[in-house]
Amino acid sequence: MRIVDMNWMQVEEYLRRDDRVVLPIGSVEQHGYLSLGVDAILAGRVSVEAAEPLGVPVYPVQPYGVTPHFREFPGTLGLRVETYAHVVRDLLDGLHGMGFRRVLLVNGHGGNQSAASVAAEWVADHPDARVRFHNWWNAPRTIAKVASFDKAYSHASWMENFPWTRLEGIVMPEGEKPMADMLRLNLLNPREVRAYLVDGNYGGRYQRPDEEMLAIWAEGVAETRAAIEGPWE
Amino acid sequence: MRIVDMNWMQVEEYLRRDDRVVLPIGSVEQHGYLSLGVDAILAGRVSVEAAEPLGVPVYPVQPYGVTPHFREFPGTLGLRVETYAHVVRDLLDGLHGMGFRRVLLVNGHGGNQSAASVAAEWVADHPDARVRFHNWWNAPRTIAKVASFDKAYSHASWMENFPWTRLEGIVMPEGEKPMADMLRLNLLNPREVRAYLVDGNYGGRYQRPDEEMLAIWAEGVAETRAAIEGPWE
Amino acid sequence: MRIVDMNWMQVEEYLRRDDRVVLPIGSVEQHGYLSLGVDAILAGRVSVEAAEPLGVPVYPVQPYGVTPHFREFPGTLGLRVETYAHVVRDLLDGLHGMGFRRVLLVNGHGGNQSAASVAAEWVADHPDARVRFHNWWNAPRTIAKVASFDKAYSHASWMENFPWTRLEGIVMPEGEKPMADMLRLNLLNPREVRAYLVDGNYGGRYQRPDEEMLAIWAEGVAETRAAIEGPWE
Amino acid sequence: MRIVDMNWMQVEEYLRRDDRVVLPIGSVEQHGYLSLGVDAILAGRVSVEAAEPLGVPVYPVQPYGVTPHFREFPGTLGLRVETYAHVVRDLLDGLHGMGFRRVLLVNGHGGNQSAASVAAEWVADHPDARVRFHNWWNAPRTIAKVASFDKAYSHASWMENFPWTRLEGIVMPEGEKPMADMLRLNLLNPREVRAYLVDGNYGGRYQRPDEEMLAIWAEGVAETRAAIEGPWE
Amino acid sequence: MRIVDMNWMQVEEYLRRDDRVVLPIGSVEQHGYLSLGVDAILAGRVSVEAAEPLGVPVYPVQPYGVTPHFREFPGTLGLRVETYAHVVRDLLDGLHGMGFRRVLLVNGHGGNQSAASVAAEWVADHPDARVRFHNWWNAPRTIAKVASFDKAYSHASWMENFPWTRLEGIVMPEGEKPMADMLRLNLLNPREVRAYLVDGNYGGRYQRPDEEMLAIWAEGVAETRAAIEGPWE
Amino acid sequence: MRIVDMNWMQVEEYLRRDDRVVLPIGSVEQHGYLSLGVDAILAGRVSVEAAEPLGVPVYPVQPYGVTPHFREFPGTLGLRVETYAHVVRDLLDGLHGMGFRRVLLVNGHGGNQSAASVAAEWVADHPDARVRFHNWWNAPRTIAKVASFDKAYSHASWMENFPWTRLEGIVMPEGEKPMADMLRLNLLNPREVRAYLVDGNYGGRYQRPDEEMLAIWAEGVAETRAAIEGPWE
């Protein structure tokens, strides 16, 4: 259940019977021809759909993450690493303060990985609580489903092209882009990253049939739901 | 236009002809019987509607703000003052880095006021840019429209009860709550604030006719649009 | 009583019978023809005079606040927003540590407003204490007294021209300066602020008769004293 | 000349012919029977008297420094080490921004020593500026003058008992307190420090004749003046 | 070449002909029966051996990293995530300031991963420099060599048991420990982590023949050397 | 005993019978013709030799300290003052967390002095613990031994030229360098510091007989050992 569909009395009531909560974290950054909001949209949506039948509340996605790499692609907007650490810590503090004890961080963006370090440290400081850091898109079952359709997948490729991340009126290129050399990409500065990637896709096709995408989505939702269900010990 | 409805090529194209942008900032906190997301919902929505005919892009609302006062109402979730300062600064840095020069911060929450200080300092450090801090809900024309219907308005009262902030299945109390004593309220700690406010409404009726609410909304949208249009000097 | 007129044994003795304390906060910044220290001088002095008959101790004014706007008027000297948040938090921590439980922050500068956010957060973290944030110069009774003499008042105008803020040998301009457009002023960067304001006065006369000033002062002292007296619940 | 006795036009005029400035930094902390403000009072006053004949402006003393050691003596109020570093950095930034290039930091408190590290780092970042860190009370000539009267001097002893730091109605103890063991004192926590020091004096007499104190003061003023005069290379 | 075997004149001379440098980062934390310094020892040593024939200087290993997870195993000592971010940033700033432009961060500890985020951000801010983040122990060739001997390897298992990380007089247990469940381990707080791991080994044998270890080491050195050699574009 | 020669079980066992620990802190910076690591090498080594017969564990030296002054001598690498404060605080927190209650900080670098302020503040926050800040090289007995051989000693002079800090193949200059003017040196920016010092030695001979150096070393070790032994009250 979305927190924005609840008032405080309902959260209080929920906390009398359960202490699980979902906090999605995303990013606003270039995704080639797709929406700048891909990571925020997907992390938020997968959380809501996963939590729905369980009645576990889902907080609004923290839309801004860490994305210095894509700074030269206009529209990309993020936070500095230290700022992000403080944001994650404050949000965990707040959730703990109101009584949540099992937090699923549903992450939609690889660059947010430092949040996992913060969460580990926070748990060490709050031994009565648990935080599970869940990269929904590359959790084992979901990424296996992706690979089952096409082994050439990557950032901003078909793998992120869902009906809810593609844009009206934008036509996807045909064909398959050669895979970027990740070792090289990791060395480049933002200007070079842009020059190297051209359109932002790291490699692979730009679109695949929607039945495949919906199957991937179903797996992502199911796997995220399993993470909410536990076990938590 | 929502940034999530754009890709980076479209932002780049926009920046060739305009340098205005809207960044809404909200809060997730108790609003009595209404949604915990009132401030985030309204700041985001008023921004999108205001910017729409102008074609100015609107970033996703930063949902988490500063709200220590309501900490004892479950569901309320915010950031510490210093964290928030860093968030606002990083976002302004990022907008500036990609070429925006006129930023409208559309604020939906009184507790975020320190963002105005950060913005003033940021402008002093970036003299080629402008930031207008716009408290949409108490801008002169909008608050006058509110007062024209009923002088007893406040946090979590009818004034924030729009079709898009009320919750399904939640029935509003009848009658008018006496106004809280703000001087006293400002002195209380979170536990006392909760005990004093009981349901969270600061005073006034809980609901008023939708035609009044839509008139207020229209004024809020129009006034926010005027803020985007300028003048910016 | 001024803390600088006390030794630690006297503070200890005081804390056995009372837990109120006054901490004035000011700014060092352009005030047109008046002293650069106006805000620090007035916040400190009004605190001392208000507290005197009550025997409540008054700490030295924290002279440096947040004032990026006036950076291009030489002499102006302040702290960054985050630094200021830490200063306010540390001072409140220290007062609490020694046993004070009711703190009156007497603020003399609009730009310090973020201190009120910090204080609210600090109180939420220290539920056994109270902090009242008191903008002495625009508290209801004091600002009404100002307006009773002349409705055209502003930063660096006659309203701040007391015998103890004017400078020897400096002759005030005659006449009344037209009011600055605040919406426009808030958009300007420091260089533009200076160009727009010329001498620093925001509008209104530069001086008014001392009997009026002393009447305003008496009201400011009385209203600040009332804030010390309480009620504190 | 005190900055509070100047307006911005006068600072601007001064900066056309000179770029030296004095910033005193003090502390508010126990000084035995003497004023809690000893370090702030003395740093401020020695600066003003030293600078007076040279026409160099003196900023208001930053009254709050670093003083964790005396936390258990009520009245003591300070900042954390990191906060203080930010305060010193911000003030140096501000002075540099308005055109000062030679800054004398007149320090009145041993616990503020980390400000010297910050100043050294700041100078490394601002190679067009100079900062001289001047511990006025133990500069070579001044401390020699102190020792010429009585070798048993220390914190809160006669050495800090000037007509402007002693308190009305407070009678000083007779006799000479044995010197504290500094190695031991440095190991103690605040509670133990208080138990060990009892009245706060580190050792030595509590008062000496005023002609001696005035001679010390004259030396302190002269040596601080010499530090303002230079050489600065 | 180790920086501690150089003086500044030699570094200056080196910088005239090359701009590569190696900075190893480690951790001090439980490694079962092995040295608490395993990660620092290995990162430092592999760097020195790799760089030796290339003449590229190697800075002393930063021994303290991020390791909240092992807090309940005595001896473990680390830094907070934000502190670590500042350490990495400062060191990169310093290397850049003296003229290095290609930095190999040789990391010996998984918990330091947030340093990679900091490095990416730093590169975005310093587009004239490159930083390669190299987890030496799980770089492709090295981890393949490990797996070629025994697929059951993990933290504190035989895989980290080199002649220079084992301790005199400590006898390793016989047999193979069952692999820990990583998903579960990631959920536990430090007390639970200790209870679950018992001796600290995550699973696998405690020791294997030294010829295997030396073969792994040779691969690790060779692969790290290749990372220093480049390509760097 | 070096922590890197222990595993966690051994630290746990030690903590059952003692709560003393040694943490050396150094610097990597120019030392004229000597190793860039002089301060780290000496602080680490003196700690290990001093603690050895007492069986007190010695942590790895924190090699990077605060050294902005020498920034223009290539090879010098340090941390910012605030970063360093956080490092020292985190390490003290960690030592306290695992049960150490008496910490000897063995400092090898004058520029790290702000660590003493942090330690004092930390002790005030942790009244059950003690921290002794020990500048090993200018502790009374050691510096007296230095002066007994030659009164002209300084940074990077013979006084720091031990068999374990001098470099293979580097020939020391003959003769005695005139002493630098410290007051002047403290005013200079990094470029000027380098121009003024030329080779980095602050004054005095470059080398003296090894029997003298070994006598100094023996005194340093003995005096550091005494600091470990106590008394700690």
C-alpha cells in the first residue's frame, strides 16, 4: 500500500500488527531514448506492486541518487555521495523512530550502491532492526529471466524499455548496439562517457516484444515480494 | 512538462532555447485525515499544471523535507536540517551544471524554509543564475483566495483537502475545529504536539465544497505559472 | 544578567532555582549608514535589558549569522547555512548539558531564520527542553509600535537607527527612500543587490525623532521580557 | 577601529588603502572566580587597543570556542571541533571575499588551537593571503612580563585577573594555590577535572597588584600591535 | 617503488616523466584465525610487487576502511562511511594537486566499495584525471585462479591464508567449513554475525598448500600490474 | 604487540585482562633528503618497540595526517582538518566499542595537533575512557636527549635521520643549515614555504653519528613506554 494513500492513523494501526516497510530509491538520469526517470519509476512501481497483496506500506521513491557518470547528458540530476549517505541514514532513522523494524530498500540504480554500506553501518548501530538492500533488477531470478530472452542487455537497452518507461512519440532505433567495454567506460570522465555512448545505451537492442517485458516485470515483482515476505532472519 | 516524460535529448534540445526549470519540494508528514503525502502531491501537481502550457520542464518532487515537529505522528518521514541543505545545494548544482539558469523552487511545506536560505547562499555563489523560492500555498493571490472562502484555515484543514489529497473511504469529521495557539504549538515537543493536536488538524473545518477547492487550485496554478513566466530580473 | 558578569559558581547557583536562559543571535552586515553591527548590537542589548529585572542570564550574542545577500557590501561577514546549523545545535547542546531547559533565542536578523528549523529539530531530539525562537524586531507588539510612527520602514531604515546603532560623525540623508521591490530583491545576486540598493537602505526615512525610537525600544524590551517570562507551555 | 563603529562605506574606503584586519577569537568558560567571559573579553579588548592607533579594523570577537574540558563547570559554553573549523574557515572566506589579504587571528584561548590548523590549510588554499595566528597571552614578550612578576601563573589565576575580568562583589581567596599537575589534568574527564580543580584556578595566586596587571596589559597590547604592523612576509 | 622509500625530490623527478600512482586501501578486521590486518597487508603488498618493475610509486596503504559488520569481533577497527568518503576524496585531491593523473586504487576489502562511488564522482569533478578502482582479489584472472584450486572459498578462508597473513603459533582447523548463507548474513546485526560465523570464516577450508597460494599471488600481482600498465583510455 | 600479528581471538583474550592500546598517527610529507614517510615510520616503530615488553597491542599507524604547509613538495599527501577530526573520532569510537579504555595516541607529526582537541572532546563525551596524546619526539626526556647532542635540530634535520628513515643511495649534504625563522615560515603559503626552505630541512645538520641517534631512539622508546605504563589517573 502506498504511504501517500494512507493517513497517519492508518500507519499507526498498521504498526500494531506488522513492522515491515518498503523504501524505494531511484535515480534521475539519462536512459538513452527512454524516460530520464527510468530508475525511479521502476523502483517505485515494482515496490508498490510487490507490496500490494501483502498490505505492507511503500514510501514514495527517493528520486535523486548518485549519478556523476552521466553528468554530461542533460537532464541527469543527482546528489553527492556524502549527501546521499545522510539521506539514507536520516530516512532509516525516521522509519526506526516510528516503529518499523524490517526495512526493504528497493534500489533501482547501480550508482546508489553506497546506500548498502550506509545501511550496513546503520544496522550495526541499530541492532534491533533489519535492512535488506534489494537491487530489484539484478536479483537472481529477475536477471535470469532477462537473460532468458536475450543475453545482450544493459543500461538503457531493451531491458529497461517497459510500457511505463518509454516515451510517447519517441521511436526506438532498430538493431542491436554493440556492447560497451565496461572496463573502459569506468575509466572515462563524463564528457568521454557521453562521446563513447553517443545515445546512452550501453549495448543491446533498444526494444523487445512486450510479452517478454511483462514476463520480466512479473518476475521482478514476484522476487521483490519474496524479499518483503522474508525470511528476515 | 514532466522530466520523467522526457529523455536527455529532449532536455538538451530545450536548453538550446530556454533556461528555466521547476523543482518542486514537498514533505511526507501527518495531515490529519488526509494523505501523508499532501505537501509532496500538491507541490508536484501545481508545478506540472503551471508549467504545462509554458513547456518548462518540471523535475520530480523531492518528497522528503524537514519535519521534526510531527515525528510522533506515525508515517511522518523527513531529513535533518543539514542533510536537507546538502540536498538542495546538490540539486541546484546539478541544474546549473546542465545549463539551467532560472530555477523555480516550488515549495509545499513550511518546514522546508531553510531551503530558501540555502538558495540565497547558492545564488551568491553562482551570480549567473537565479532561484525563486515560491511557497505556492501562501503566495499572495492563492492565500487570498483561500481566505475569501473561510478565514479559519490551517495545516491539515479543509484548505489542503483536494480531490487528490483525500483518501478513499476516510470520512471527514463534521464541524470546525478551534484554531490551535501557534505560539504555544511552537514550544511543544513532538509528543506534546501530538497530544495537543489530537488528529493533526491545526484548526478550521475539515472539508469544504469542491468548487471552492478547484477555485483555489486554479489560483495556485495561475500564480505559480506567473512565477515561472517572470519577470526574472 | 550578562553571563560575562558572572562566574561559574554563580551560574551553578542560579541553576538550582531556575532553568531559563537567553541566547541572542545577530549578524554583522551592511545597514546603510548605520553600524555594521546593528543586528548583533540590538539582539544583545534588547536581551540584556529584558532579562535584567528577571535575573535570567544572557549569553554573549553570537555575532556572525547567515548573510550571503549582502556579500558585496564590504564589511558584511557571515557563516554558511550548514555551519550556522552546527553552531546553533552545539550551543543548544551545551546549554542543555549544564541544566538549562527553557531557552529564548533572541534573533536580530531575518537571514538567521534557518536557526528556527534547527531549534525545532533540536527540541524534537530533546523533549525535556523548550526553545522559543523570538525575532524581537518583528514580534507583534514591537512591529505595531514601529508602524504606528511610520508605515515606511525596512532594513537599514530609521527603524534600526537607535542612539546605539548610529555612528559618530555620519550624517543621515534627508527624505524618504522609495521602498524596494522585495520580490525583485530576492531574485538578485549580491552584485545586483548592491547596485539596486545603492546605500543599503531598503526604503523609508533614514532617521526619526529619538522619542519615537525610545518608545519602540521600550516596547521591544517589554515584549522580549514577556517572552522570557512565559508561559513556556 | 571596531567594525561595529563603522558602516560598509567606511570599510570599502579602508580597503582602498590597506588590506589588514583583526579577528579576535575567545571562549566562554570557567575562569574560577573571574568572569566566564575572560578569554573573549581579553582577546577582543587587546585587539581593539592594539589596532586603534593603526586604524586597522577589528571584527567582533567570536565568543564561542572549543572547551570540552570545562563542561562540568556550569556556564561554560562552546562549539565542537568540527563546527569550529567551519566557523573559522567561513570567516576567513568572508574576509578574503571582501578584499582583506592579511588577517591577524588574535586568540584568547588555548583550546582554540585547532583554528591554527584550519588557518594553515586555508592559506594553502588561498596563496594570495596571509593569516597570522597570535596567542596574545603567551606571545614571547607578554608571557615574559607575566613571569617577571610571579612564576606561578596559570589558567584562572592572577594572570587573568584584570580590572575588566574581575566581577563586582566577588572577593578573591588569599594565598597561592599549588600548581595543578598538567599531565594528570590532561587525562581527566570533565567531572574529574572539576573535582581536581575545585574552584577552577590551575594554580598560583588569585590576584596581584593592578600596576603589575596594567604593565602586563600594556605589553600584550604592544606585542599584538607589533603583530598587526608586521612584517607580513 | 614505495613512497616511503622515496624523498620528495625523487617524486618530483618521477612526475616529470610519468603521472601514474598506486594507492592501496585496506581494512583492519577479523579474518578468523588469520591476521586482523589481512586486507591491509595484501592490498599493500600486491601493489608494491605489481608496481616494482614499472617504477610506479606506491603510497602507504590506508589501513582503516569501512567494516561495521564485524564490529563484534574484537580488534576490528574502521571508519564511518561518510568519513571514508572524505578520506578518499582528500587523498585523490592531494595526488592530483601534486601532478598525478592516473591513479590505481588497489582495494583489498569489499566493504570499501563506497570508495568506488567517491572515485567516480571525483573523476567527474576532475576530468583531466583517471581513477581505476581495482578489487585485486576478485579481479577476473585472480579469482579464476582461486576457483581453479577449490570452489569453496570465502572471507577468512584458505583464500586469504598466505605466508604473510597467517600468524605464528596459530594452528588452522582441519576440514572444510560449510558455506555461510550470504543473503542471511547480510541481514544480521554485528552480534548475530558473530554468533552465526563463530570463528569468522565464511566457509571453505582454512588452509591449502603454499604452492597454490603462491600461484594465486603471482596471478594477483600480474593482474594488478596489468591494471597499472593500462590501457588508461 | 602489533595488531597485525594478532587475530581477533587474541584481542578478545587480551581485553579480558587489560584495556590499554596504542594508536600511532603519522604523516606522509617532505622530510628533505629523508623518506617521505618519516613521521609515519617513527610513530609506528616507537609504538611497537615501546609496547613490546608490556604486551599492549599497537594498531597500524594512520599514515595520513594534516600537512597543508608542504603541499608544494611533491609526494606530500594528507587529509583536511575536518576529515582528520572524523578519522580520529571514528577510531576512538571503535576502540571504545570493543572495550579499550586507555588509549595512547602516539603522534609523530606537529601538524596533527588538532587530533588532541578531538581527543579532549571525545573524552568529555566518553567519561569512562582515557586518551593520552603523546608527541613522542618532543616529549620532555626525548627532546632533552636530542638537545644534549646538538641544539640545532628541526624538521627534516639530523634529528629525524635514523637508520630506518634515511634512503639508500641518498647522500646527505655536509654542514649545518641556518635555522629557519619560524615566525616567518608560519606566514608563508606552500609555494613560498618551498622557495624559502629549498630542500625542506628547517635548519641544523643533516646527519649525526648513529650512536647518538640510537641513544635518542632508546630514550624515545623508553619515554613512550612510560606513557603506556601510566599512571593513567
